[in-house]
Amino acid sequence: MNILSIQSHVAYGHVGNAAAVFPLQRLGFEVWPVHTVQFSNHPGYGGWQGQVFSAEHIGAVIDGLAARGALGACDAVLSGYLGTASLGEAVAAAVSRVRAANPAALYLCDPVMGDAGTGLYVRDDIPAFLRARAVPLADVLTPNLFELQQLAGCAIADRTEAVAAARRLLALGPKVIVITSLRHDETPADAIDIVAVTADGAWRVRTPFLAFDPPPNGAGDALAALFLAHYLRTRQAAAALAEAAAAVFAVISATHAAGTRELQLIAAQNEMVRPSRRFPAERFS
């Protein structure tokens, strides 16, 4: 299977395409990475070098793929961090072109906007673009809790409200919403939940919570890629959720054990394919 991944990229570390491409390849997928930026490292370090690419650049790369006749063989499009709304429009155009060539192709949008501890870290026009353009286009959305609140336009205090917010987004077009990090009153202090919501039900995978200071970047990018991989193969949200959660926990565990800030994707590569520790997807709705 072939996946077109349009995301940011860093030379050092693992975020964006640098967190998504290798796990997908390790699982046996052909990946066509298109970089929206190329930086030396994640800006969270406080300094970086590199360049943000233009929407025209992204469009030209897609033109080149189309000229090779590749778009008809594309099984899915994956997108993540968007530096500008114009880059978002370039992604939306790419999704439309892929679907014109292959109507069965899926689109997973990871609506990267921010987190509870930091708030929004994207430009002000990105949330509006994601709500108006990306959500209706997407088959799968993978927001964290903060991003779910931004997209649904409501505060979320517990699991019931999180599922209700996800179902409001499902009504706009997506088939699956994956809430990538959910901690609430029912979640033990030493655990974290990942939740998948479809029109047919909701499932939770609960894994141990490992504390970091500072926390590593890129875990959400890897989770989105891994969920897409398993969903492409099974078309079952619960099964894909369980497989992706186990693989990401293996990576997080290796990173915690190494005491590093960067995800240990290479060290945990075999665990990503065959996790030694698994967690059930429990239906609760």
C-alpha cells in the first residue's frame, strides 16, 4: 500500500514526517513524504534553522507525482502540522486530486494545533481552516483533547463529553475520531486513555502514563501514522486503536528507559511491529 504523507520534517529528532515515515515503512508501507518545512530540529528546543516551504512548492511536488501516474495508486493521504492556512489549502487540493484518481483513498488529518499545557502554538487562521476545510474532507481525525475542544467548540470535562464532542465532528464527515490523549476523573493517575469514536461505538485503550521532563515531541505524529497503517489493513477502528496504542507505548517506554527527549523509534522498531505488551480496546458506548 502507498501513503502520501504531507507534514513537517526535521533533520534531528522525530516529529512530523521524521516520526511518521519510518514506522510506516517498518510496517511494510510505501511512503511518499512531502515536507511542508525542513528544520534542523523541533522548535521546542528554542532554536532552529531551516525553511518553510510555500504552497506552490507543495503543489509542484504533487504535480510531479501526478505526472508519474502515481496518484491513482495512492491508498491514503496523511497530514499533520500546517504552518499556514495556504499550506492547508495545498494539502486539501492534494487530497482532492488523489481521490479523483482513486476514490477509495483515505485521508487522515492530524489536526495539530496545541496542547493543554501550552495552548495554541499555530497561527490564528489554522483552527478555522481545520474546522471549515479539513474536518469535512477527512476520513479519520486524530486530535488530542485540547484540539478536540478547539474543533468542536466546547469545553470537555469527562469521557462522556469527549465522546459527544467527537460525535459532533463525525456528523461533519469523518468516519473515525481518535482522541490521542484523554485523562479525566475516571482515569487513574498512573494511566492515560486513547479513545476511538465511530458512528457505531466508542472504544478505549488504557496504557500506563510515563512522566517526562520535558516530554518528547512527536508521539502524536507516530500514533496517527500507526493508526492509519492498521486502519488501512483492517478497516476496524477498535483493532487499529489497540495495535497503534501498543506500538506507541513501546516507543514511549524505550524513550523513557533511555532518558532522552527524542523518540526512540529505531531502538523500538521491532516492538512497533510486534509489541510485547498489549492493551485491550474496551467498548464503552
